[in-house]
Amino acid sequence: MANTHKLFCSICTCNRTFQTLNNKYFLNVVKIFSISNHYFHFRDYSLWKVDLPKEVNKPFLVLDGTITKCDEFERNRQAYKVKESYYDKILELTLKGGGEKAIERHVKKQKKMLVNDRIKSLLDNKSKFLELSTIGGMGMKYGDVPRTGIVTGIGKIHDKYCMIIANDATVKGGSVYPITLKKQLRAQEIAEQNRLPCFYIVESGGAFLPLQSEIFPDKNQGGRTFYNEAVMSAQNIPQVAIVCGSCTAGGAYIPTMADEAVIVHKNGTIFLAGPPLVQAALGEIISAEELGGATLHCRTSGCTDYFAGTEKEAFKIGRDIMVGLNVEDKSNLSSCIDIEEPIYDVNDICGLIPHQHQHQLDIYQIIARIVDGSRFQEFKKLYGINLVCGFSYLNGYLVGIIGNQGDITQTSALKGSHFVSLCSERNIPLIFLQNTSSVEEELNGVEMSEKLKACGKLMAAVSCSTVPKLTVRIGNGLGTSQYMMGGRCISPNFIFSWPNAILGIMSPSLVAEELSKNVLSDLSVEEINLKKQELVVKLTNEMSAIYTSAHLLDDGIIKPVETRKILGECLRIVQAYQTHSTTDYPVFRM
């Protein structure tokens, strides 16, 4: 006789009735619901009792994330949406690449694939592509360079994470600008830090010569790309190049220094100087294919290892190379089946960000909307309350979270140092939710000295911590406090910004006020006020998330609703090839 089982979900109010012949089948039904995150909310009304997980067995307490959606909430939401809409417009413009004419010439005349299609052909069909610094290159002093002329990001090939660095030849013909180089070096830094195999999809005309002084000579300029390639190869981080177009001058070194290289027949060429320069120097007339094509480099020079008749064949070979790298991706071993979604709605965040004085954003409300089950074990809750520290799970990964709740005081800095030491000892990744205060407490000389010493300890602890560090600038990144809160200077594995974020020494109004007291003191009151207004407008623009992200001061802008998903993906990436390091000293209580 069949049993009737009815399940009811207390969250979405859906219910299901099942006719089952045995209890085993019913258990399988419950497992299916567990995957869709309803498992913990179903109740069985049948005669047969199912033991569901009990609340007491779950680690960490649930945060109180309840809010009242008042008029202030709506004002905050509207103010945030303005900034998000502006970002969306910049993003839309960026993704157009070099424009319709350049795209038409690239696809129809030259018969080449677009950079996005190339990346899709290389990655697994269902692989997510975490693109980095998407709006980089917009608003440069030398004009817009959409996506900096190069697309960088992380995806999976044969279910293994790798870094993709792909030239977009529709943007300035694939020329390398200073911002292009900066983005490529950052991608290599991320790859080295996380031990990600690198795949270079190359089609570059070399350096943009009018700006050669900003590209060529210094330590962290042109030649550093090749240095990084060699060093990563020596560290057993594979380097693979797929030549889809012209690789001229400096661009020629990428495939010739790679561990393995593929070249596309009739499209791919590698040479230091092209046919026009050869003719000018030697008087010899020669075609690009004869000078440095696939046949020459695969049959005669040996610069490349694989001959591909088409681009699609080249990417098939590239995927096969990944199999032969013999690397183990540990992220596939640590996937969790039962992951609790946050109890509170992540869409509320845009109404929680104050439209004025955003350093007053309640960090507990943010944590409650991004961590598993809104659960958080706070460390030293009553001590140093301006810095919130604690343990939680995010997409199934145990993490240590550090978030601002006001100015970093002496006690909060000591608390942070202690917490960072704990996470380093236990190999727990750190997540910084950065929102530093623009208002500091008033201190006398002795108190300021004690605060400086404590902040120095926090800075040292964060700098020397060997665990993965992920930073999200959710509000202000002002002053030296942003350094110790996972700023770029401490080399976090990833650092992202929300559209409302700002980055600078102090708020624009305070900078204008300071300058009016010193630099502008000789002017009349009317002139001072006018200059202050102009300065505030200028600094507000230069400290905005759009400006800082375009200049690659972070790894991209993410929206609050995307934060949990992207942090979860980053945690999988940093764990994929991570080597565990141990400390030879105990945790020092601060």
C-alpha cells in the first residue's frame, strides 16, 4: 500500500504531496529538496516520521538581521541605485570593445573569432568565467581603452581552474598601453599567488610607441611580463600560449617563453619586426606568413609546438594540453552538498547603505546577508567593538570575517591582531569587509602613541599572514586604516569594490577644508568657496569606485547582490591549488 507524504516549506510556502511505495524512496525525495536549499524548512505530515536536522546541531548563532523599511531606507536605496545605474552604463560601453567597425573588420574581413568567443571555446561549456577589472582602461588621460585591450579572468578547463589572459585586437589593434600592461601584470600576480595555470590567447601589436616611456623601461613595466612567465614556470605553474594573430615585438616573447605553444595557420605570426620593417632595413619583400607564420615556427624554428588549421582546432589543442599538465584541482574535492542560504534578503543591502556618512553602515546587517544561514560566531564581542571579527561559513567554506564598525581604536586593533593570528594558525581564509571611518576619535599624545603601536601590530599581522585574503570595499577606503583592512598594499588574493565605494586619504570635503586653511588662505572668501566646490567635485570623481576600478586599484566592481556568489567562487579558486603553510610560533594574545 502506498504511503502519502506531504512536505511544506515555511520560506516559500510551496508544498508537495508524494505517493511512495517505501520509505527509502521518500528519503531520496528529501535529498533532492536538500539540494534546492529547502531541506531545513520541510515538515512531514504523514504517519511516517522523518528526522530533519535540528537547529542545535548547527554551528554558530544566527545574527539578528531584521530591519524596518522606513523612508530613510528608501532614500538610501534610491541613492545607491543612481551609482549602480552609472556603473551599468560604463560597463555596457566597455563591453562593446573597439566598436562596430573594428569588430566587423576583425570578424568579416580577417575571419577571426572575437575575444569572448575565444575564451568560451577554451573553457568548459558550463564553466563560469570570473572576469577581472572589466571596466579597466575607461577614462584614461590618453582616451578610453575598453577592458584595457586585454581580457583577464578565471575559468575551468577540464574542470580545473586556470587564468585566462586574452588580447582583444578590436581595441587599438591589440596595442599595449600602460593600463594594458598593468592589468596583465595583476593577472599574473593573481595566477602566481593562487598557483593557477596561465593560458595566453595572444594577438598583440606590441607597445603603443607614443607612450613607450610609460611601458618599456621600469622594473614593473614591459619586461616584467616575461620575467613573471619564467618565474611561474620555474615554480611549476604551467604557462600555455595560443597564437591567434600577429605577435609583434614584445608580444613575440609570450609564446616563445611559454611551456607549450599553439599557433593558428594563416592567422598567427610571431616576429620581432614585421614585413614593412624588414623591407626598410634589408630591402627584402616578404609576406608575414613567410616571415613568422605557423609553418615556419612549427617546422623550422621550433618556436611553437602545435600547428592548428583553424582557431577552433587551436582551442581544442589548448584544452587537451590542460589534461597533460597533471595538476590536481582540490576545489572539486571540497564541494559541499548542504549549503544554507542566508536567512535575510540580500536585496535589502542597497537600502542599508547610508546615502550620507556611509561609514555608519551596520556591518552586522551585511554579514547576515552574505554568510551561510546568517550564522556568525563573533570573537571578543565586548572588546574593541569598532572592529567586528568572527567565524562563519560562506558557501560551505569556514572563513574569518573582519569588518569595520567605526574608527579603528587601540583596543579594536589589538583585537584584530589576535584574530588574524588565530586564522593564520588554523589556515582559515580571511574576508575583509572594508568601510573605514572618516571621523577619528580625539586623543592626547600618549593615547595616540598607544593607538599607533596597536595599529602597527594589526598591520604587521595582516601583512605577514599567509592565509588567503579576500577584500570587499563596501563603503569607505579612507586613510591608513584601509591598508590594514585588506588594502591593495598587503597583497590580498582578490579585492573588489561596491559601486558606492570610495578610496582616498580622506573624504573630499575634508581635503577641501584642509587646503582652504593652508594653500588658499590668500584668496577672498568667495574665491575660496568656489575653489573648494571645484575641488570637492574633482576629488569625488577621482575617489569614486568607477575611477579607481578603471585605473585598476581593485580587481573589479561587484554589486552587493553578487557578493556572496563571487566570494564563494574566489574561495574555491584560492583553495584549488593551495599549499598549506604552518607557523612555528604560538598565537600571541594581544
